Amino acid sequence: MQKINWKFLIISILIPVSVGIISGLISMPFMDYNDLIRPILSPPGWLFPVIWTTLYILMGISFYIIVEDPAYFKEMSYLVYFAQLLVNGLWPIFFFVFKWRLFSSIWLVLLIILVIDMIIRFYRINKTASLLQLPYLAWCSFALYLNIAIYLLN
């Protein structure tokens, strides 16, 4: 078993967490979730930061795991990782700031495709890193349901 590089692990976690914080700070003044007509199964607003923080931490841990393996360069997994992180960070801006609900749904489909690609690439390098991303895929799929339903109901 390899020795844990704590500094790099913390940096790996802080990168996605920072993306979430920056995106949240930009979109927070425009958040209207509680004012929207929401579908059944809509979670309370306070749950979103809890879930996203957990997912960002898992993302960072997964990235740390794959970067520790030299095969990650071959798989180009870092490009997909950072692409999905960018797409992820832009979604709240499109949804809350610009109120582009339909576009945000399409954007989520792009995010889901990138997450699936990332999971596959991570799996080729490290199964654990890949499996840590399954909750992220599940949550993005649920977010797509919410996004489409909010678009249709509002």
C-alpha cells in the first residue's frame, strides 16, 4: 500500500469543493428554488449543499487515487475530470442566474455523459476511484429529473 500524500489529497479535494463554492456564491443571490413549483420527490433546499459537498469530496478523493497511478495520463482521464467539473460549476449559473431552465436540462445531459465517461476512464485505472463516482452519477440523474420537472411546471 502506498503512503498517502496528504498535501496532494487535500488539494485534490479542495479543487472541486472550490468550484462548488465559487459557483454557489455566484448563483446564491439568484436562487429561487423555494419559490418554484417543484415536483414530488423534491428535497428541501438545505439538503443540496450537504449532498454537493459530499460529492465534491468524493470527486477529489477519486481524482487523487487516479493521479497516483501513471496510467491516468494514458487514459486522458484528467481532461474529462476537469471538463465535467467545469460543466458542473456552470450549471447553477445557467439555472439560477440566467433562469435558462430548458438549456440547463440539456447541460445536465452533457454533464451526465461526461460523468459516465469519467467513471469508465477511472475504472480502467482504479476500480475504487470509479465506484466513488456512482453517487455523483445518481445525483446528476436525479437533478435532471428535478430540472426537467421544474422547467415543465414553471
